[in-house]
Amino acid sequence: MKHTALPLLLVVSLGTALGVVRAADEPATKPADTAKPAVAKAAGIEGLWTIRMDGPNGQGFKRDMLISRKGDALQITLKSVEMKAPEGAPGGGGSFTIPEQQGKDADFKDGVLTFAIDYAFSGQTGTIKHKATLKGDTLEGELEGGFGTMPFKATRAGEAPTGITGTWKLSVQMQNRTLERDLVLTQKGDAVTGTLKAPTNLPADANANFRPTDQEIKDGTLKGDVLTFSITRERSGQTFTTSYKGTLKGDTLEGDVTTPRGTSHFVAKRLPAADPMGQWDLSIVTPDRTYTPKITLSKGEGKLNGVMLNEDGSVITMKSVSVTGKTVKFHVDVPMPSSDPLALDFEGTVDGDTLKGTCHSTFGDSAFTGKKAKAAAKA
């Protein structure tokens, strides 16, 4: 493969910045099950990826690549990275920074990611086209530019803070006080679903008839940077609708809330994502007694996994494990000796090393709490 079209420094710099040099040797990633259709992997392309490669003289480099969505559009961001110029090249031995770069024409279809990057370096400009196939937690393929073709490889580093998804602390300025509520949102394309939690700072003597409870949002959409949704509430045989409209600016959401009584201003701040991974000791309170299973949550192959260890030593694999902001949800089917399995749906909120929520079943709801187990010390 020839690189005469570009000087050595440009090739190495682009290789380091964009992942265009030979992928560094690293432990093999378990390949994805080829029997699964590619469409099943599409939801897993978003996130933070790390491009690793070898540079000159055995020097290793890496660069982060963030894949996210804004509405239906796929977005690629290559993070800035500091490099050392090769000896003998212009500026050799010195350090320089490749700035953050945005991809264009990004698409993910049938398990294949494609996008392009425009570059300007040492007076030369051009476009590099990327094409890579998703294999579990690895992206492998090639890129093509004025220098020919080169291998492209990236491994998954973590989840992306996708759009509006997360838990927000929402404050509404009322006439004589500020009302605070947690707003849990999940974005899929332009559609937004979620729950506006009960206020956290209502006075103890507040009128119970006017005390808001947890409410599901309706007609939620994110168009560009503008979020809209509504809340409906029944009271005294009448239905009242409250409408929210706000503009997203990074980790801040600001706008107006309109009720039949008028319009108020609100500000919401994104709360740091919880880290529920690890073992938790649960306590589930039921009418007959308190149950104390253990659960373990983990990440693997681009998804969340979990198991429940019951008091009798039996192990149940969780289904539908999800984490949105500080909210953790999972489902377990508990085997019953003489009937169908008992379906349990858990939803809880993580606060540091504590977990608190509700277990839903056909027999009713039961409150549960959890305490995160301390990691065992390494020998």
C-alpha cells in the first residue's frame, strides 16, 4: 500500500486521529452471534468508542469516538487528541493537537456503519470515508482517502449521554415558592417518554387534594433542541392539562410550563448518571414476611445483564434490564412449584449506595430497598 499522495506526518497524524493505521494488538473481543439479525444490533451502535492503533516507533495512540443521535440523524464526533510528530518530519519531536472533528453522511444500516470526515492538514484538504461492521463490542472495517485504504477498528468504551435521556431535577417558580420534581426521560428518535415524579419539597401540611403524584408524560417530542410534552390530571371529575416546552442546552433544560391558571418558568438540570453495576443486598417487604435476595448487575456485549440469587440458593437471570439516569428497572420470572412462574417487575432509584423502589406483581406492589455490597479487596 502506497502513501505517496500525502507526507508521512499527515498519514501518521490522520492515522492516529482517525484510526487509520494498523489496529493495536489487544485481547480478542467475543464475536457477536452471527445468527442474530443485524437489526437487533442497531440499538447498540450509540455510545462511546475507543480507537486504538500503533504509531511510529511502536508508540501507541488512542482516540475517543462518540456516536449519538439527534432526532433521527446519526452523529459522529471524534474527540480532540494530542500527538507527537515523528522525528524527521516538519515539527518532528514536538507535540500538536488534532481538534475535535464532526463526521458527515453518517448511517448505520444492516449492522454496517458508514461516515466521512473532512480534514485540513499542512495545507492539504480531503475527505476520508469510513465503513465498519459492528461485531459485538467491536467495529471493524476500512477507510478510504487520498492515501488508499487502511484498516479501521474501535472497541466500545461506554454509553453515550444520548440527547434528552436521563434524570433531571426540575424546578418550577411558583407565586411564592419553588416546586422541585425529578423528571425521568427516555428518547428514541424524536419520541420522548418518561415520568414526572412527585414533588420532593412540598410542605408536610400541603393540601392532599393538590399534592401531585408521579405522572406519565404524554405527546413527548424532541425537535432539534426543543422538548415538548404534557401532563394530564383528574380532579373533581375534571381533566386538567399542563404543557411543558423547553430548550435543551447541554445539561440544562429551560422553558415554560402552561396550566389553566397561567404560565410559569422552569429550569431543569441533568443529574449525574447512577452507577448501579455490582452486587446489591435487597429487602422486599410483603404482607407475610420480608425476603432478602441478592442481585448482581453488569455490562457485557453492549447490553446490561443481571442475575438474582434467592435465599434458597437458586439463581434467576433477569430480563429487560435498563438504567435511565438514576432509575433501574428489571424483570424476573420466579419459578413456582405448582403453577406458572411469578412475574416480578422491579423499578427503583439509585442514591449512592442505596436502592429504593417498588416490586410489581399480580398480587400487588411491595416496597423494596437495597444496599450496595462493598467490592472485595484484591489480594
